[in-house]
Amino acid sequence: MATSPPTEGRFAQVLQCPICLESLRRPTVLPCGHTYCNSCLQSHISSKVINKGTPQACFPCPVCRADTTLPDTTASVDHWAELFPVNSIVSSLQDVSVETFGEKFCDLCLKWNRETSAKSFCKDCRRFMCTLCKEYHNETLSCISHDVVDLSTDYDTSIRIPSLSTLDKCHRHLNKSIKYFCMDHSSLCCSTCGFLEHRKCERIIPINDMLKTFDSKAKSKYLETNIRNIEQHMKEIISKIKENSDDIQNDKSDILMQIRNLRAEINAKLRKLEDDLIASLEGNHKSEDLTLHNQEARAQSLISAIGSDLTQLDLVMTHGSEVQKVIMLHNMEKNQDRYFKAISEYKEELKYIKIGLEVNKSLPDLINVLNQFGQIRVTRSQTKLPPCPVVTVSQPTAETISGLSGTPLKDRKAVKVSEFSVKLSDDTSSCYISNVLTLQRAQYVFVDYNNEKIKVYGENFQLQESMKLQGKPWNACILPDKNMAVTLPYKKTILVFGMENKMHSVREIKTRLQCWGIAVMKGQLVITTGHDEHSILILDTNGSEIRTVRPNNYRSNELLSPYYVKLNRDETIIYISYYGGNKLAAYNTSWNVLLTYTDQDMNGPHGIDTDREGNIVLCGYSSFNVQHISRDGKLIKTLITKKEEKKVPVAIQFYRDMDRFCVTYCDCDVVKVYDMCD
């Protein structure tokens, strides 16, 4: 708001958008109860759905991350925010603040540090305006239809607390009022919701009947107490977080000091080793150089003696008598023999000297091993906090887990409703659909491993296009840039295709290991490598390897041969099927194991998907079955058995926001469609 008097503090948080942190404009409320500016909500939807290419007609709440489904699944994504109602309570509080808090200043002028008295108020923009800003506002094309009132004349009639009549409207069917309460799901619903979603529920009563035994004051009191307790508890958590922030800042300072000390110690040691080695070099060089100098001096002495003999021989042969010549030649012959002997002895003693560096044999290994001083380890342990105090009241309890349709999950079964062929005229082998991918615009991608093809089908499963690949594809996913990535495991290659208008090749990504399963987690690629090191590769979208995840017990036949990977809707849990270990593992985004699932009737886990409640469905390749598993890793029911189909299930994919899924089978030309029924 334009002003902030003390009284307004009561509404400050309520009237502030959690996204833009400014006053709410067209406050739009989601089914979970959180309210945002309509434009901010649409921007959030665009970032989560449009930019990511998510096929499901839902999005997470920015605050509580709850999956939010649409009242109308046929609406354009660009207008999803408009499908949700205005929060009448927030609108009322905004209007109370307009009436109560004294003189108002123009919001636009305040941004320029000018206090100009407001003369008008726009109910759509939720802004006060001076006369000049009003003229500009009214001339703006997008604001022509806005409801602008004059504060001097229309204050009492137009900006008072409005009726809260919209509060009892259904969030999913805006023209319907809340009429019923479903005790099976503890849910309020209109007549349309009751017919579509709660028709099989046994305990659904008119809301007026519920009011006969409903103590609103008591419930309000305990809810207010609990919420205040939660608020206080969150403040304690924030305090702990701040303490932890201070602690890790101290940890950082200590580690920096340790790193510098470690470097100093290593430098000192290296300097001493260097000085010792240089001293040894100087000593050896001096000694060997002296040896060569002595050898050279002996050679010079011998040359001098030979030169003297030659001079005497020349003198005698020129001026001496015949007798003298005979004597001289006789002596020279003896000297010649002595010279030959001396040279022979000298040559035997003469050695060619070379000085070299013999490196410590362990040093290359040490250099290879010493690729880092150490590594920074982050350890996380559960913060010790007292439990949040909660006031409880008696609530109806369900005997079994219930699905959205009201039928207990353990009593529901998969019933085949149709099947269709994916065999093309030019296919040379029976089909092996190793993966099914759903796209927007009701498109489906089938990855045919045997025929080395990508097949795209539209509504009613009519073939739109197919592409022949140079290798056997296994898995596919949609990248953040809306392109599709397809794995070719034996070529260690990920092919990237553009999907606009017609499928076309964009680029290739080479991987260090075989690439089987693929998924996108927060902008990074998660790749399973099968039996190739039994590991998981984390890559960026350009193919650069960020890290390798390998479970500590992968050598003990526990988690071997990861083939399929699937993320839950909000990308907080990663599910991976381990064919060699007969297990399904769930990881958090830090790659800590949340749970592992195994069952005596599940062999060779393959394709994975999650239903719209977050429960898991898993194909058993070697056990010829499909199991339904709860989010906490407990078997709910075997949906498809070997006795029913007698085929090997490979991949499974749920339809968007439906209890319907399709299953592909090994060396089978048809894809079968099932419904979850009671």
C-alpha cells in the first residue's frame, strides 16, 4: 500500500504477494489456500510449465509445492492463472486498509520519492493515484476497462468491505457453490465435484447437515492455536538456520586457515627436498669434473713426452752420426712400445661421464594421486528441535488408503480398455517399445528398440511421423529447451531432436559410459548406465559430466544394472529400477537413498511411472507383472499378473491427470491401455 501507519501492520503479510513482495494485485487464490498477484502467478506457471515443457496439466504452488490441478484442463497455458478465483478475504482486507488508514499518497509518485495526495483508487491495479497519474493510467490501453473510483465522492460506497459471497465458491467450478462435505476425504465440494470425484464415496453429507454438529468457535480456537504454534515453531527453525549459517561461516574460516597452513607445510617440505637435491647435484658435478680434469692433465703430459721424443728424433736424424742414428732409433722404438701400452691403459681407465636425475619411483604415483590437497565434505544431520505442539481434535479415520475417486487403492484393479498397434509397414522386426513419452498437444512418443525408430502419435493414436535412427534407442525425455533427448546406449550417444512442426536432428551428446535411462532434474541430465559400472551419471545439458553416483554397496549385488529412471512431479525424488539387483531405489536430490523396494514377486524391475497421487507403478520384466507401490515403499497391489497377460511388460506411462495408463510388452506390436477401476 502507499502508506504504512501502525494499524496497517496487522495486514502487512496478508496483503503482500510472496513472489514479488509487493501489495497484491488481483489477489488470486490456489486450492491450497496461498494467494498471489494474478500476473505473478502466471509468470510462475510459465516458468514451471511452459519453459520446462511439462506435459501434465498441473503446476506446483510456489510456497508449499503442492501440485495444483486446473479447473479446466482445456484452457491455454497462457491463461491458467485466470482460471482461479479472487481471494475475497484478501480483497476485503485491502479495502479495509483503504478505508481505515488516513491520507493516501500516489503510489506511482512515491516511487520517485514524491508525496502527492491521492485523488483516485484503481480497484484492478490496487493503486492510489494523483490526478496526473490517473490521466496517464486511463490513457493506457491495458487499463481502459479498469474500475477507478474517486476517493472524495465514492469512498464510502465503492471501497468499503465487499461481500464475502465468493468465499463459498468452488475452486474448481467457479460458478458453483460449496454444498457438500465428503467425510471420506475430509473435503468440501460442490455438486459437480460430488458427482465427478466423490460419487463412490459413502460418507458425503450436505454442508447444512454438517453445521448442526459443527462447533466453529472451538475449531477456530484450536486451529488458531495450532497455526500460531506452527508460526512460532517456524521462527525457532529460522533461528536454528541462522545459527547454522554462522557456524558454517566459522567452519569456512577455519578450513581456509587449514588450507593455507597445509600449503605452507607442503611448500616448506618441497623447498627442503629441492635444496637437498640441488646440493647433491653440485657435489657430484664437482667430483666428476675434477676426475675429467685429472684425466685431461695426464693426457697432456703424455702428449708433451711424445713431442719431446719427436724433437730429439728430428735433431739426431738431421745432425747426428750413423751410430747416433742407430742408437736413437733403437731408443725410439722402445718408447713407441711404452706409448702404445700407456695409451691402452689410459683408454681403459677413461670413462664417459653423464649426470642424470633418477626420480623417486613412488613420485609419479604420488603426483597422480595428489590431484588435490583434500576435499570439502558437507555432512548433514537432523536438526534437533522439539516437536511442534499441536492441539488435536477427533477426526474420522480411513481404514485403507483411498484414491482420488474414493475407492480404496488396495481394492482397485487394472482393467484393459483398449489396445492399438504401433507396427509400421516398413518395420523389419516385431516392436519392442522400451519407452513411452507424453508431450503437450496430446502427442505420444514411442521408442522402438528393435526397429531403431522414434514414432510420434497424435490424438486417437494416429501416426504423425517416425524417424529411423542409426542405433538402438532406449529412453527419451524432454529437455528444458523443449527439445527431446533420446539415448542410444551401445553407441554411448544421446541424440537431441527439435520437435517444432516436424522432428529434426539438433545435436549429439557423447557419454563416457553406456546411456540407458534419461531424465531431467533441475536442468541437469540424469543418466543410468546399465551394467556399465552400475552407476548414474549427472550431466549438464551440453553433455559435460558433473558427477558420478555409485551406491556404496553396488558390488554386493544390491544395486546393480540401473536401467530406468523417473522423477516425481516436483523433482524432489528420483526413482531408479535396478534390473540386476531386483530393486527399486528412491533418492533425494542430494542422492541420499530414501528407500529401497524389493518383493519376492518382483523380478527384473524395468519401466517406472507415478500415478497422480504420487504412488509408484513398476514393471517386472522377469516376473511378467506390474506392481502398484505406495510412496513409502509398500506394496499396494499387483495390477497385472503373468496369468492375466502372459507377456513381458517393459514400459508404463500414465495419461495426464487420469487413472488410465498404457503398458508396452517385449516383442509385441500392440500397446495396451488400462483403467484403474474398483
